[in-house]
Amino acid sequence: VQLVESGGGLVQPGGFLRLSCVASGFTFSSYGMHWYRRAPGQEREFVASISSNTGSTNYADSVKGRFTISRDNGKNTVYLQMNTLKPEDTAVYYCYAPYPLRGWGQGTQVTVSS
């Protein structure tokens, strides 16, 4: 299982970013995918998930209405569109392929600051 995130960076409050995670080493279309994040000094926390078949989504309350998770099975890629970013969204964002794969990407840094 290999997951490679990209798209992080420095953005001002109220701005937006789109994260991407390219997957390989497994049948991407058969698995749900998740995004997690770890803020400085905090535990890693769930952000969003998307199912493999129906594309149903789930979000943490802290990002609901601002973030959108999506996937393109033809490109083996899962996305996280992040709008109206806040300083508290500053974190390293990770792509995760859940059980039974339990694979993590290396993470991409998102910094929200003026």
C-alpha cells in the first residue's frame, strides 16, 4: 500500500486548498478512504471519509460545511477540498486506507496564518 499526499501549503484565513492523495498497491476502487490530521501537540484526528461504492461521505463536526472529500477511481486519487480555512485547521494532513489495509501516507503540511 502506497499513499502519496500533495497540495498542502501556507494560506491566509478564509482561503482554500485542495489536497490530493494518489494510491497504489491495492485495488483503490474497492476501499473506502479517509483523511486525518495532526495539529501541533495534539493527537491525530479524523477529518473525513468516503465509501468505496456509493461514495457516501462523513465529516468531523469541526470541518462540516467547509471541507469536501471526493474520489476519482480512474485516477486512484482521493481529494480533500478545504474552504474557508481557519488557523485551527493548521496541521499535517494524512491520507489513510482503513482496515484491512491500514496504510498511511507521509502527510502534507497545511498552515493557515496571516
